[in-house]
Amino acid sequence: MRFTVLGPVRVWRGETELKPGPPKRRALLALLLTRVGEPVPVHEIVDVLWGEHAPAGSVNVVHRHVGALRRLLDTDPAGPTTSSRLVRGSGGYRLTVRVGELDLQRFRSLRDEARAARELGDPARAAAALIEALALWRGPTASGIAPEVRAHPVFASVDREYPAAVKEAAAVALEAGPALTGQMLPILRQTAAAHPLDEVLHASLVTALAVTGHRAEARNAYRDVSTRLVDELGLDPGPELQAAERQLPRGADDNALQPPYGGASEPEDSTERTAPAESATRVRPAQLPPDLSMFTGRHAELRRVHALLSPSDDRPNTVVISAIGGMAGIGKTSLAVHWAHQIADRFPDGQLYADLRGFDPSGSIADPAEVIRGFLDALGVPAHRIPAGLDAQAALYRTLLAGHRVLVLLDNARDTEQVRPLLPGSAGCLIVVTSRNHLHGLVVVDGAHPLSLDLLTAAESREFLMRRLGTKRVAAEPTAADEIVALCGSLPLTLAIVSARAAAHPGRSLSSVAEDLRETRGSLAAFSHDDPVTDPRTAFSWSYDALTPGAARLFRLLALHPGPDASTATAAVLLGLPLKDTRPLLAELVGAHLLTQRSPGRFGSHELLRIYAAELAESHDTPEERDAARHRLLDHLLHTAHRADSLLAPHRERLTLSPRVATGASPVAFKVREKAASWLNAERPVLLAAVQETARSGLGTHCWQLAATLELFLDRHGRWQDQLAVQEAALHAAKELGDLSGRAHAHRALGFVNGRLERPAEARRHLSTALELFAAIGDAPGQGRVHRYLAFQANRQGRHHEALDHYREAHALYAAAGHRSGQAGIFNEVGWTHILLGAYEEALADCRRAITMNQQLGDRNGEAAAWDSLGYAHHHLGQYQQALTCYEHALTAYREIHDDYLQADTLVHIGDAWQADGAPERAAGAWRQALAILETIEHPDAEHVRDRLRHPADTRLGTASSVRG
């Protein structure tokens, strides 16, 4: 078995993950794991699980949870219910694990190994052991259990072991040399940001930065922590920090600012920096949703949140966090957005917004890494500069916000653990968090200012109705208006729905509206209160029951949709109806305020409404009906994506799908490439969510086939972090199925994207496994593509002769399979490799042969790639006009097939050729065209083009991708 507690509490038997059960049982397991091998008294278990609020039968509840854990941990599920792992003794329970089964034990063992190695005079081995130990942590101890339970000292004491190990690792890494110290930098940056007043930790960071050449960052780090100590504790830096500061070299570049992104990972070179990086243009995000024009009330609450900020524009000396809580539909988001708009001008460096989907009925809760990647995008960080892993991404995010005044609105948070990685680490920012849960951890540990919203007052509720129905109509029936307020529970969301319905029927009396509410009252079990009038289902059911049967069915089935919004086509697929019959139903739902049209042809709804719809689906639609709708939708997404990919790259080897498609799935038949590309772009969030949902719900074949189909699209658009996430999900799904083909495709895609992310060891590991798997299933073209990817990685690392060996292997495999397009692609890529070797004449012959073969095959994509490579060879020979002629051929073809990225790539080459030929204005024109395309598709290569435009005289020929087919 395998257990983890350094992060989420998880258990595996072999490759199968076990579910610990409800929250209290998971928390009990976490406690036993942190005290592994020791008896934990029952009274201590009760104290950890319930604190001062233990119920009368808490001891019996503990015994029942222990029994359930015994059955879970029994190595023989068919055997007796007792387990040698969890035994009673000394007035409590003791959990035993074997060596290597628990990450906490491994962490402590590695720390012991490190101490022993250091005593023996081997700091390198000690540092390596500690770095391995730190890598075991995936978050705070027992993250995911209830915040009030995790706040217990038993978990806090384990949390403290992490920064202690970081300090040990930093010390031995300094003894071992700059290389290992450099490996420690990301860990030190992140841990120091999380412990802003730990002088030893910050002294280690300052010293490590100085040793590895980050002199200006070291000086800034010392200055920041010294200021914090004075401002917050009234203390001067202690001896550790003073010693670290004395080691800093004195020089002219001590005051140089760090670049706005990414610069923290590269040593400074004072000979190349001529101006502070802050002089570069900084992106100012403005992501706040629109303010609600009919916002009303909440005067007291607005005064409270305004009071959190100084009346002057002076920078706050701490991060200000406001946690706005309350029941679903209480108006948390409306208040947060309204307040944010009122104070946005006080945060001139921008406003960030994210819906954390903490209670999304599909289970697709926003991962903090997903949110941070979105924020880094908004802050202008190129995709290729975003590091892999949440810790490194969070460190970069905090670095970007340091010293700036940014407002961050985090909507619909599930818990503190989801929010904490998204908090900045320095003063000047305001964080507004809304959640249905009480975020105790955020208040206790991070100093958040809680604001719990209550129901609207009677006066505010009447004002609410007047703003929507008109003063005259409400004043004409004051008693009925008051009854509507009472029956809606003074809840803003329910009042809005009822008001919208009443506004749509201006001739209807408010008395009849109130009567309907009385007669059709229901309850939303998940959000019910002791007073039934505060139950929002009353209003929901009233609107729902007024729908036609077709619209009611669509409302229910939309709860099965995985993405943030649904298109008209996917709504039709869920119903199994034609588009013409679906559009009126969508219009009906929008009119009833049960659905919102977020953009033309795309519809979404409030999460509470989706929960209600999901509950209705459970009670109104049979499991067979729900499964059929879900399979229709997934078949639609998979087969439409496959058709789009096939149209955009028709000669590329690809997965063959089963011809059997669920009745009513109606995959789109694209006639032109432009429509196919537009569909993929519009549905990208839905497709990514579908991969993750199918992985969670056991629909493994849909999962890996959809991921394989999206590989080229995600790569061409530079969506490498998304690629990594979906292919990892696909690999897990394929393993669960025992599907060799699925594993092969996932490993191949993971190999290539890891290469994109500069992780060559991971890339080679995945590609080697893919090669074995494709060979095992007899897929020669699949093997050929892997060899081409291996050649691509070899060329990136300067091993060009190794790349040629892989191309020979790939060519033989394609020839044996009769795959002529693959062979033509090989000739082009071999030509590219000869360019990298300086064998330009050989490259010309290879590329011309590729052009001829692709023309015979009618492969415009392959032909365009070969023309581009031929131009590149001519450029290296100083034959710039011949190069431009070839590039124009490539550009024409790429425009015909609507490949935006490769149009931009070729335009960059055209600009390079004009620059080399002494025509800088023409060069800049081509580069600007390329930049416009790359910015439109949000591709990381846009930054390289900006560099060319800023420094045209420094233009060097790049090493563009040699895998384009």
C-alpha cells in the first residue's frame, strides 16, 4: 500500500486509489498517519476531530470510523474485517505502515540520511537527499480536510518540518557548491514568501541568490525583509540577516530591478543590462466582470469593506484580504464586483478575476495551478516562460505582484487551501475572496477580514423590487410585495428570478405572484435553513414549473455539460434534437433567468442553478437517459474535434475512431478549414474540461482519444501546460483501461510537451516508453512519429547526428507502412537537420525532394513546410532573394490551409531575410504581421518577435520546429 499526508490525504493499494470516505474519517486517517506507529488516545482523536464541539456520541462515532478504516486497509478485501495495520491499544488506536509506504516517513528518513552524510563530510549527498525529501510535499499537511481540523497543532507541527528542512537544505547546498544552490532557489523563494518574517530562511535566500549570481534580487530580498521586520515587529535585522547582507558584493548594479517576469530564474549579466527592466511595458490586466447596473442595498456592508482601505492613496503596508461569505444566492459576487469597481482606480497596476468554481456540480473545481496559469497569462508572461508545477508558478506569480498595486477577486472559493496559493506575498495588493464556506484558515492564519452577508433587510428587499418592477407597481400592492419578499426569504438571487418573471408579465398582479410562491414552495436540501422561507428552491421551482416540457428537459440536461458554457450545438446534442428545435428552448430559459447568454451562441448559468438542475435530473431522468445524453455529448465533442483536426492536417497520421457514434451525437461536418479552426478555439475550455471529467468518471476511452485528438491543436497554439494536464489525465485513464494504444499516444504527447517545457529527461522517458508501446501494438506510423519527436529533441540539444539516426528509423517504418506523406516529411526534417549541421547544399537537395513528393501527394501542409525549410537553407547561404521566394511559396500555402501559427513562423523568416538583405523597414513589416497573428492566438513565440522588433540589429536565425506535419 501507499499513503500520502504531505499534501492531500490519499491511499493506494497497488495502482488503485482507495477512497477514505467522509470528511471526519479522512481526518482520522490523517491524524493516524501523522502519528504513525504511536497509539493515539481516543480522547485526543475526539479533540482533533471536534474540538470543544464534540457531540455526545463522539466516541462511538470514532469507533465506527475506525471499523470502516480497518475494512478499507485490509489487504484481503474478502477476508476478516480486522486489520493488522490498525490496532487497539493503550486507550487508543495505532496505525502501522511498512517502510516506504508513507511519504512522511520517507521525508523524515531522507532528513536523517542528509544529517549522516553531512557529518561524514559529504554535503552534496546531503543536499540531494534533502531536495528529494522536499519534493515529497504536495501542499500543506493533510490538505483537503476541514480547515478547523487541519488547524490543530498536531498538523501544524508537521507543517513546521518543511521550512526546517528547507533551511537545512539551503545550508548544505551552499557547502556543496553553486549548482545545488541553484536547484534550491525556487524552493527558497516559495518558502520565504510563505514565511515572511523567518529571518534564518530569508538569510538563506539572500545568500543563495548572491552565490548564484542574482545580486540585485539578493539586495532587494534583503531590503524587503528588513523593511517588514521594522514595520511589523519593530525589530532590526538579526545576526543571520546581517551576516548574509555583509556577504553581498558592492557594485554599480546593486540597485538594478528584477525584470517583470521570468528574470528571477536567470543570473544577471551587468554587461548586457543597460536599463532597468521595469522600463519595459507592463501588462495591466482589467478582468473584473461588468458591474450590475441594478445593484442596490448593502450600504452597511460597503461601509465595512471600504474601511479596510486607507482613505488616502498610500500603499497599504500589508496585503489586505477580504473574505466575503454567506449562503448561496446571498449576493456575494454582486457585492464583491460592485465594490471592486468602486475602488479599481486605487489599484493602478490592474485587476485580476477568477471563478474558482468551488461548488461546481460537475466536480470541475478550479485547480490553483489552472488559475495561476490564467493570471500569468493576463500579466503578460509568455506560455513558454511559465514553469511546470504549482509551487514554481505560485512563486513567479508572487514575484510579479511584488511592489505593485493589484486587486485580485477570487470568486466562489471552496476552501482556504484552494485560495492560499493565489495570495500575493508582499504589500500593496487587495485580495477579495467570496465563498459559501467559512474560510476560517484564511482568517486565522492569513489575517483575512471576514464579512458574512446576511439576508437583505425588508427595506433593501423592497428597494430591490422597485428597481426591477418600478416604484408605481410595488407601491400599488405593498402587502403583496412584502409577502413576495418574505416568501423569497429576502435572498437576492431568488428575488431577481421572481422579479424577472413578474417583469415579463406586467399585467399580472403581485398578489397572484405571491399566491404561486405559496403554493409551489419547495426546498434545496443542500442550502436549506430552519426557516423554510429562506429556501431558494421556492423561486427556482416556480420558474422551472412554468417552463415548457422541452425547456425543462434542456435545463436539467445542461447540468451534464462539463464546460463553463454550452454552445447551441452541444445543447441540441444533449437533447438529441435538431438545432432549429433547440434555439427556442434556449431563448425560453434565458427569458426565465435560468440561463444567461454570455456571448453569441454560448450559454451558462449560476452554479446554484446548475446544482438545482442536477438534482432535478437525478429525480426526473433515468440513469439510462442521463448516460445516453452524456455519451451523445462526448461522442459529439470527440468526433467533431477529430474531424476538425483531420481537415486542418489531413495527411498527418492520426488515431482511427470507431465509426459507431451515439444516435443524436451529430458531429459537425466542416467544409472549410477556417470553420474547423474556429470551432476548436471556441470549444477549447469545454474540450479540456471533458478530458478531465471523463478521467474522473471512468469513461477512459473518450478521455485518452480526445486528448490524442487535441495534441496538435494544443501544441500549435503553445498551450503546453494544458497539454501536460490533459495528457497526464489520458495516461491515467489508459492505464486504468489497460489500453496499450491509449498509453502509447499519451506517452508520445507527454514526451513532446515535456521537451517544449525544457524537461529533456522526462521527454526521453515518455518517448522511449511510447516507442515500445507502439511497437507492441504493431503501429509502424506511430513508431515513426515517435522517432521524429526523438529527433526533434536531439536537435534541440545539438545532437544532430543522433537526430539523423532517428530519421532513418522513422523513414524505414513509414516506407514499410506505405506512408508516403510521412516519408516526405522526413526528407524535409532531414534537410532541416543538415541546415543545423551547416551542410546547406545537402539541405537544398533534401528540401527540394520533399517539395516534389508533397506536391505529388497534394499535401499543402507538407509542401509549405518544405518551402520554408528550403528558404531557410538559401538564407544561410546568403541567397536572400531566393530565400524570400521560397518563403512566399510557404506563406501562400499556409494561408490556403488556414494555419495561423505557421503563417506567423514563416513571416518571421521573411522578416529575418529582409533584415539580412538590408531592408529593415520591410523586415519590421513582416515581423509586425507575425506578431499580430501570434498575439491573437496567444502563442508564446510572440515574445521572440517582440525582441526582434525591439532589437532588429541583434536578430539571429532561430531554431524553429522541425516537426510541422
